[in-house]
Amino acid sequence: MAWKEKNAIRRIYNVFKRSKDKIYTEDIEALKLINDKIENDTRLSVNDNLLYAKLLCLIIRSDVMHYGNIKMAIKKANDNLSMPLSTHIELLKINLNQNDLNQYLKSINFDYENLNETKLSELEEKEKGIIEKLKKNWSYDNVEKSFYTTANEFLLNIENYK
């Protein structure tokens, strides 16, 4: 059950508790039963989508560490989940290309901290072709194809559903 629904039921439950003279015990028990049913259905729904639930928990856990609170983590997770898959694949492509470039620059002992325009232009002139290739090492089609292959492997692996 989402936090909004849980808070709504809790609010009604607390109203009933405060007004005991007008509310019967059966009413409170009925609310408890409804609450338990909704929570159980929610748990079953998550268990039916266990791989998604595990990945969402991983994202929220990471975002809690990054942002420092659960509300911001859930907002960011919601923002990310509302983006189309093509946007995520494009961002993954950008990250992969940037990672390849960073690895190359590290391999030639390129010093980021002492970077200036002269050093950057010297590097670009000297190794322009390599840098251009590295910037475009991963194409969208290549990343998309690899992503779908990996996603299907995860979906088919029954160990991921435990």
C-alpha cells in the first residue's frame, strides 16, 4: 500500500479511536480488517513483480544515501521512472562514452587537476582522432541492443526472483 493510502486509513482509524462513544468496536475491527487486506494485497503485488521491487529498492536505497532523506529519494525515483526508456538508454550511452574517455586519459597520465586550455588543445591536436573515437565509442543502437540482451538475461534468470 502506498504511503498516501496508509495515511488515509490511519487517519480514519484515529478518528474512530477518538470518538469511541459514537463508534462501535465492530467498526474499528472492520477498519483493521480492511487495512490488513490492503497491506496483504500490496505485498502480493510486490511479490508478483519481485525483480522490479528489488531494483526499485536498490534505487531508493542509493538515493537515500545520496540525498539524505526518504522523501527526496522517492521523488527522485519517481522522476527517473517517469522518463522513457529511450532517455535512460541515451544517458547510459553518454556515461559509457565518458567512462571510456576517462579511462583513456587516465592511461596516458592526463592530469585533470592541472588542466588548462593550452594542455587541452595540445592533447586534442596530438590525439584528436583517438579522443573523437572514444567520445563516440558507444552508439545508441549498440547500447540499446546490449541493454535489451542484458535485461532479458536478468528476466530469464530464475535466481532473480527469490
